[in-house]
Amino acid sequence: MTRLTIGLTVFLAIVLAIGVFRITYQVDALEKELKALNKEILQEQETIHILKAEWSYLNDPNRLEDLAKRYLGLEEMRGEQLINMDMFDKQLLPTNPNVQPTKAGQ
């Protein structure tokens, strides 16, 4: 009976030692994975910070105004370009009511 108890105890000690050994390696692997993920998160945060700064620069109103003037020929609106509703009807409606509007290119 004593030999059986000693043998069982040794067997359990070996099984527990193997279990602790495997758990230790799994924890090490998970810590490495966590460290890699934290490093990746920091890189992504830095990338997001750079992209936000770039987005802010690209959407600067002064820069957009300069680009619009340079490439699109857009200028600020002048007062004579404004019309009221009475002038709108006279300028856009055809003088001959029998003339039908045509599509562009026809």
C-alpha cells in the first residue's frame, strides 16, 4: 500500500510538474504576443497621428482657396452676381413660351 501511495504521489508530482512547465511556456508565448500587439498598437497610433496632421494640412481653408484659384479659376463671389427672384425669372425663362428647353449637346 505504501509503494502504491509513493508511486501515485510521484506520478502526480510528475504530471503536475509537466502541467506547470506547459503553463509557463504558454504564459511566455502569450506575453510575447501581447508585447507584439502593444508595439503594433503604438505604431498604428503614430500612423493615425501622422494621418490626422496630414489631413489637417490638406484641408486648410487657405490652402484649398489657393488651389481653387490656381487650378479651377474660381474667384470670390461679386455683388453683381447676386439676383433676386424677380430677376431670376426674367433671366432664366425663355422669352418665347413656345420654345422648349433642349438638353445640352443636342
